[in-house]
Amino acid sequence: MNQQAMIRKLKKMQDEMMATQEDINHKVFTASSGGIVTVEVYGTKEIKSVKISDSFDGSDKEDYEMLGDMVVAACNDAYKHVDAETKDRMGKYQSLLGGMGGGLF
């Protein structure tokens, strides 16, 4: 393959990678904990929203400690979804770049 064709191919792959990452960044991932807390996060791992179910009682201090734990658990679960999708969708580019000798960049 000549050098110009290789450069065009790399540029196309770079554009596809950037578009894929941008798509992931704007996607909303949802997770919940205990049926009480639901969080939405963007692919950038920025929290979009936290919703507390109307069934949350909150009558004593332990309820609020548990609520905090559920928010953390739901956020961590949503972040795992972001990581899994990123790995799934961006992994093909890693394997392609890895197969090119790794010394190109």
C-alpha cells in the first residue's frame, strides 16, 4: 500500500473513532439501585439526573445514609455501563492500531 493510501485510511479511521467517541459522549446511560434511586449519566460520566422514588420514606437518619449509598451504587453501575460500551465500540480501533506495529503514533 502506498503512503498516501495509508494516510487516507488512517485519517478515515481517526474520523470514525472521533465520531464513535462523540456518539458515546452524548448517549445517556441509566442505572438504578434498590428501586428507589435512578440516575442518568452521559457517556462522559457527567451526571444528568438523579431521581428518588416517591416510595422513599426518609423517616430517620439511617434512611438517608442508605439513600446516599444507593445514589453511589447507581452512579457506579451507570459508569460501568459507560465503560462497557466504550470498550465494546472503541475496542476495534485498539486492535487495528495494535496490529499496525504500534510505532506509528
